[in-house]
Amino acid sequence: MGGYTLIENASLANRNTLRVDARATLLAEVREASRLPELLDFPVVRGSRLLVLGEGSNMLFTGDFHGTVLAMATRGVQVEQDGDTARIAVAAGERWDDFVRWTLGQGFAGLENLILIPGTVGAAPIQNIGAYGTEVAEFIESVEAWDTRERRVAILDRAACAFAYRDSVFKREPGRFIVTAVRFALPRSRELRLDYAGIREELDRMGVAKPAPFHVAEAVVHLRTRKLPDPAVIGNAGSFFKNPMVDAATGEALKREHPELVAWVGGDGRWKLSAAWLIETSGFKGMREGDAGISNRHALVLVNHGHANGAQLWDFAQRVIEGVRARFGVTLDPEPVVI
């Protein structure tokens, strides 16, 4: 069929980076966004659950998915120059890391701290992906999506996207919007973000005194590859736990009790605690139960050492959450979508 491909009883093992061998009743791979309304109108699709899947780098399947999995495989990048700013419309199916590297090659600034994050461009606004002091929301001008409730194409500007820490309207209204394209506004130059998690030290190590965006990107690549396990080598979904937010009184009490606590105080006075520190201090870093475990390289990363199924991985994640709650009275939330 032109524009999309349908596969029944499809394996999703190669479509999620935790390598869980779940199956979907139907897998629809969409190459043309304009064919979405027709596809969604099929009785078999209309009458079942619907899950939009990018590269599966932010998802844990705890079992088979009884419904339709929609994989956006659209491609294309369009650029409009507006003085020193580029407005770039990118199809949802483009790989995020490929797009970041392309922007750096074109001399655009802004996304350098977000290099090497797995996933698709269409998934980026849903999670409001962030790393090394930068969130993608800063550079998103608008998101184009198919609104399944109103059955029309919707253009959501940044305000309508309601971005927050690892959150957006797309995450808060699951199933309503199918992201088809993202429009970015990227400057030619901007002040670089160098004050997060070892970037300056890495630049010093590289011998770079006057960094450009591509130097920052290279530093981030070095940091990420040293700290985070490669999904191509061992199944994982990157950071599995969000940094929890607590009120000032709770943060101060924890700091008194644990002077070595790693935390950041936000402009609103709330404290963001390091989930990695909480997990490592609770003794879970490097722990393993069967093939499910926490990486010995980074305490935030849930890993599949081989053939753990989704239920086993989720059970282990629950064990980590319970252990941190018992020790610190703080509840961790998973960052990926748990299906």
C-alpha cells in the first residue's frame, strides 16, 4: 500500500532499545503523514488501542501490545532563513541524533548539548528531551500533529505544547496527538551552556579554550559514551528514572540528614534531587537479578543483560523505587513510558 505498510502479529524486539521481545497485534509503518487519516479509519485500527512508536528508546513493554503500533517513518527537512535564525521543519520519522549532527554541520547553534540522545524527532517534544542543562522546548517553535479527537491537523505553538520537565501536553493527553513534524528556530550563535556535569572539564581535556557549538557536542559525546551504556551493546532505555522534585523544607531536611546529597535548587525554590545519587546510595548501582539490573556505569540506567522480559525489568525497577522510598522517603518516577 502506498504510504504505509501493515504487519500482523509483529515482533517489536528490534523496535525497543530495552530489547523486550513483545509482539503487537498490528504494526503500521507510515511513510507519508497525509495517509494517517485513511489508515486510522480502518475498522481493525479504529477498534483497537493505538500506540505511536519512534525508535522505542523511551519505552518499556511489560508484555505484548494488544492493539496497533504506529511507527512514523516519514523523512524530510525544510529550512527557511530568517536573518540570524533558521526555521527548520523536520519530519517526525527523522532520527534525532542525525538531525542534531546536521544542524551543527550547517553552523546552527542550540542543540549541541542534546547530541547522542536516541530516538526520533517526533518523540523529542513528547518527552521534552533534555541533557546537560538544555531542554529541546527552548528551540521548538511549533509542533504539527494529527489530532485524533478532532480528526484534523493541529499546529501547536510552544505555549500550547505546555512543556515542563520531561513533560508536555502530548504526554499528558496520551493517544490524542500523533506528531507528524516539528518546527525548530535555531540561531547562528548563542551563549554556550558549559556549566553542567563536567562539560568545561572535558573541553579543558580536549585543549579547547574558545569552544564553538561543535566542540561542546564533541565534549558531550565523550561524556555520554563514558557514562552511559550503548543500547547496541546492552539493552537499555537511557535514564530510566526522573530526578525527583521536592519542596524546600524536604530538600533542606534531606541535606541535613545526608550532607553529601546531590541536588539543585530551582528558581521556584523547589529542589531537584539527583536520582542517580539516591539509587547509588541505596546500593542498587550494578545490582542484577537474572538478566534485569542497574548499569554498573550509571545508576539511572535500567539494563537488560540478555533475555529479561518486560515484566522482569519492571519488577526490578519497582524494587529500586521501593528501596529509595524506604531509605529517603522520596518516590522516583520512571522516565520512559511503561506499556
